[in-house]
Amino acid sequence: MSLPGTFPRLLADVGGTNVRFTLERAPMQLGPITALKVADFPSLEAAVRHYLASAGEAPRHAAVGLANPVTGDQVKLTNHSWAFSVDGMRRSLGLDTLLAINDFTALALALPHLPAQGLAQLRAGEPQPSAPCVLIGPGTGLGVSGLVPGHVGASAVALAGEGGHIEVMPETDDEWVAWHAARRDFGHVSAERLLSGNGLSLIHAALAAAAGELPLAPLSPEQVTAGALQHGDPLCVRSMRVFCGLLGSVAADVALVLGARGGVYIGGGIVPRFVGALRASPFCQRFLAKGRMRVYLEALPVFVVTAAHPALRGLSEALSRTVPAGT
């Protein structure tokens, strides 16, 4: 049942490839999810209008999560051509409220609202309720955020940063091969350059070139994972080891920065598809390989977020803080 004047509310999770919409009928009660291809629409506003016309609704309040920095009114997607003014689109759509936040900030806000069955544990440990959590997730890019408890019962604060663009430090020979290939092609090698869908393809192409086995066309991320997990292709297996090892190392770096005794969470569009393979990979070994800080890291639990469309719950939380129910 909708609350008059407050609900339904529009929630939209905008990635580099897809935008997912839902209507929230009451607090944390989300309707069916509709996914649209970003490439099929000239703008986010056009996609919103298409969805609302199909749904036959005219909400007053909306929140969007975006796979890029949100530092002011003007927004430009990092991995697509969409650009807009938040206030301009709000007025054009006839909304009272349009909240725009980073998609991983939204996912961080969702962490307390995820069901237990929406998390797969990689490493044992007891999360400390008064300590920060870390969130990292490869997808079209590499999202990084954290959730820091508020003081004296205040709401937890989700961090809006661009941690996916920190430096990455290889350790194994294969990792150095991939790093040098990225350095040659792009100059600066951020963590996102290797820990993303395109990064997985880049890793495979670099290893194939070094082995003199370059395919006719670069493999897609899906082809690399299928080659490793379903067919046991040696180069694909090595590529996955590079990916998982680097992810463990970067996740530990971020956990140390924030003191993530509340737990480390891995989300995004890639890792939840192969949780079992991640458990069997070098991820956990590399997560702990931080010298004197190994004992500190051993106490941190690590989870993979397997819940469907979790960032939408975070958008609900963010919007509820801006527009309380009944407003």
C-alpha cells in the first residue's frame, strides 16, 4: 500500500552498462526491477521518462545512484556519454526531490539492510558493530566505499570517494606482465584498470601476448571467466588468478586505511558470479599478506554481496534521510 504524498518513490541504479529502476511503495518495500540498456537512450532523463511511462506513475521523490563521482549539480558519467544537471532534470521531470549519489555510496548504505542470505562469507570473523565497514567491487569500473558509524546513535555515514583509482602493486610475474601492458597502453595504472570487466580482458590479452598465443580478438570478461571456470583454459585460469590476487591485495589496503573491523564487503557486477572460485583463489592469501598487519587483518570477516540489486536498498535509505516518510 502506498502512502499518499510520499510514495511511490523512484529509485534508479545507473551503471556503465545498465540502469535499473524500481518504485518503492513503502519504506524498504521495493517493487519489480526493470533493467534498461544505457546505450539505448540518449540521456538518463529519457530513460526515466520511458520507465515512468511504462509504469504509469508520477512520483514526487526520486534517488539515483551513479557509477561516477557526484560533486555538484553537473554530472557526467565516467564510462558513458550521459551528462545532466541534477536540478535541471528534477525540474524537467516535475519532481520535488531528486537525490544523486555515487552508486557505491548507495551500496554502502544498503549493507545494514541486506538479508543474511544475501551475503556469502569468504573469511571468518566477527564484525564489530561500532567499527567501519569497507566495500569494494569490480564491475564496469572499480567501486570503493565505506560505512562509518555515527556518533551517539547518529546515522552511519557512507563515504563518497574514488578509491578505485588508487595505485595497484603487482607481486607475481603474471601480475607484472598485466601491469606493464596497462602501463604501456594507458600510462597511469590504477586499480580499476585491472580490477574491472575491461581489466580482466586486458589481463588475459597481456598474458596471451607474452605467451605468443594472442587470439584473433580480445576475449570478453565473460569469455575469460567461462574459459577458466568451465573449460579449464590455462591462460584464462592464470588471468583469473591475477584478478583475484590483486583484488585481495587492494581490498586489504582499503581495509587498513579505514580500520574496517566492521567487515569487508565485496560487491559489484563481477565477483558475485564466482564466489566458489574466489574462495579457491589467492584472494585470501593476498588479503593477509601485509607484513606486520597480518594479525590485524586475520580478525576481519570478508563477505561477498550476493543479494540482487542491493544498491537500490541503499538509495531507499539515502532518500529516507532526505525525505522522511509522510513528507
